[in-house]
Amino acid sequence: MIFEKDLETLPREKLEALQSERLVSLVERVHDRVPYYKEQMKAAGVKPSDIKSVKDLHKLPFTTKEDLRKNYPFGLFTVPLDQVVRVHASSGTTGKPTVVGYTKNDIDTWATLMARSLAAGGAGPGDMIHNSYGYGLFTGGLGAHYGAEKLGATVIPMSGGQSKRQLMVMQDFGSTVLLCTPSYALNLAEIMEESGIDPKSLKLKVGIFGAEPWSEPMRTEIERRMDLDALNIYGLSEVMGPGVSMECLEGKRGLHVFEDHFIAEIIDPATGEPLPPGETGELVFTTITKEAFPIIRYRTKDITRLMTEPCACGRTFYRMDRVSGRTDDMLIIRGVNLFPSQIEHVLMSVDEVEPHYQLIVERQGSLDTIEVQVEVSEKVFSDEVKVLEGLSKRIQKDMKDLLGITATVKLVEPKTIQRSEGKAQRVIDKRKL
Ligand code: DLL
């Protein structure tokens, strides 16, 4: 189902004209209202009148997480606080969080885009939306919640955690759509198996999973264990929250970017130069309809590429490929650049291991080393030492052959790696940088 058919299927020329019109007015607005943007534009030698269409976007300076921190908490808001009806903040593992604000209209736009996302996953009125994204300052819970209501579906505001209770509700209320992180979905699948719940006895038909990187084999694993279609949803607080882009059931490959609200660019993270469609680099967003907290050329640090091929669903919005990792999560192991999701990809193709893993990164001298800890099943774990050694050697060889890295592989007992209830922590970084 397409929630806003006219907009989601706009011919590209019309879409680009709409983007241009919205961009021009946005640039004037932030220039006039936010001293920070005015200074940045002055320093870059750009005037609002230089921006006449999307083609001029590259003239504008980037905004980074650092810039948001410098203006903490409300310095980049473009409306007075009495027009801000909600704030959210991203967790941020270091330093202050980044704070974002929404006007009434922003909340409504967000709900609409989340409704579009749910509809792209086949949901509609009559669906029981089981929302296990965390409620609170994190945008996942409330963002999805308002979208489900806007769609006219029934929302079950579960939030994360209390997994047994989640399963009880799923069974008793007849949840049809599951919203959570892919790592939590896997956790729920495991508890389902332990509790003897047959996924076929549930009404779940689709899962809308995001907020962290995951791989294609992980999709297959979750689909098999939960008996549903697993779709990818992407978003970030600085740009809005969940619902910036979403996969559709028809394509199930790449996430349609809601381009009437966000302009996506891919840049070379090292030089900042824009890259053509199809090339992989850092994703950059400009929001063109937000009122309280618009953002210009925000460097997401997420690595992906844009796909311009038409999609079977009829939406004209370009798709972004699944995010393979973040520039700041990239590991450099003896000169080889690597994202945790690539390791996930390799591990998932080994039958004897479970999809629970953790990467321990340490520094010996001037070199980074990596240990891949991965769980094996009870049956495999009780095998002879020789068999286990053979298996870890084989995985080590796969890592070398497929990724070019030398990693130590440690097979660990079932259930020893911490299960996630939200965003999984895959990397334990022991380097004292
Ligand atoms: O994670 C918003 C969200 C909630 C998205 C629920 C989807 C579902 P933040 O906490 O600000 O916002 O984190 C944003 O999470 O820059 C990516 O690095 C990562 N991320 C989000 N979705 C995906 C995804 C929410 N589908 C950061 N695949 C982003 C990979 C994702 N990474």
C-alpha cells in the first residue's frame, strides 16, 4: 500500500522542482534565524540568493555532530521554544547528547512519514502494531507510535525489554506487525524457541527493523525463525527519527528515501566531494520541510550508496542501500578497513555458529588486533576439542579469504554473549587511544 500515492510517485522532474522550491525557502529561513548558519555561510562565501535549486546544494557548508554539540542544547532551533512541542535526544556515548526539537507541524510530518513507512511494509488499519522500540528520549518508540496512529492501525506501546511479557502480548493481542531493532528481534526469536512458541501460531506477518546496522543473511535468519517478512527502516534523530527511508515489500531491496522531505547526497568522506549515484560513500541529508530543527547537509557518518533504478512498487523516490556501517565504527585491522557488519556477513554463512557475536578490539604496540567471539550451539560446544579447533580455524580462514583480515576466533558457550533489547553493542573497544 502507498500511503500518499500522489507524492510518493511524483515524476522526478516535479519532485526535483518541489525540492528546489523548498530548499530555497529553507536556506533563507535558517540564514535569517540562526546566527550559526549565517556565520557558516558567510565563512563559505555563500549567500542565500546563490541557492536557486537543488543543483546548488553542494555550495552550502556541511553540518556535523560537533556543530550540534557546540550549539547544545537548543542553539540551532529556528523557532522560539514556545513553538516547540517536543524534544528528543540521541544517546551519544561520549560527551553531551544532541538535542532535537519539533513543532506541532513537525510531529505531524513525522507521523505521516512513519505512516508511509508502515504502509510500505503492508500495514494498515486493522493491524496490531507491536512497538518494541524504546520510548523516551530515543526517537524510535514515540516516532513509530504516532505513525501507527496516523495510519489508523492499533498501536501496542510495548517499548523494549520484559521479553516474556512481549511474547504473551503478541499471542494474546494478536500482534501482526513487529517494530524493534533486528538484534532484539533475534533475542525475541530465541526466547520464543525456548518457550516452545511456534512462530506459525502467531499472527505476525511483517517486522520493521532498524536503528542499527544488520546484514542480508541476518534478514534471512530472522525471517526463518519468526516466520515473517523482515524489512529495513532507517532514520536518525538529527534528521527526524525513524522514517527517513524505508524498504517496500515489493522491492525488499534498498530503502526509499522520502525525498519530498529530505535531500540525500553521497560524499567521499575523506574529501567531502559529492559522488555520483551508485557509488558508496557517506550519506548526507538536508531536511527541507522541518520547522523547529531543520538541518543543512548533515554528515550522518553512515556508509551506503544511492540506487536510482526504478522499483516495482511504483514509488519514484530513489533508494539507499542498507547501511553497512558508520565511518566512526570502522575498524582498521593491520591496514584493512572493516565494518562489524562485514564480519556478521561471514559468520552468518557458517552453519555451526549462532548469530550472536561480539568483537573485541585491542591494541598491541602500534597494531590493532581483533578477536571475534561467536556462540556455538550446545551440541557443537560439547564436541571434541579437535572439532572446535577445526571450526575456529575454518572461520579464521574465511575472514582472511573474504575480508582480508587476520582475526582470532573464539567459540563461546551458548548464551554467553549479552542479548540486546535495543541497539546491540557489537564492538568492545579496549584500545586506550
Ligand atoms: O536510531 C532512529 C531509528 C529508530 C531508526 C528506529 C530506525 C528505527 P538515532 O538513535 O539518532 O536514531 O541513531 C541514528 O542509527 O545514523 C545509523 O548509524 C543507525 N541506524 C538507524 N537505522 C539504521 C538502519 C535512530 N536501518 C543512527 N541500518 C544512524 C543501519 C541504522 N543503521
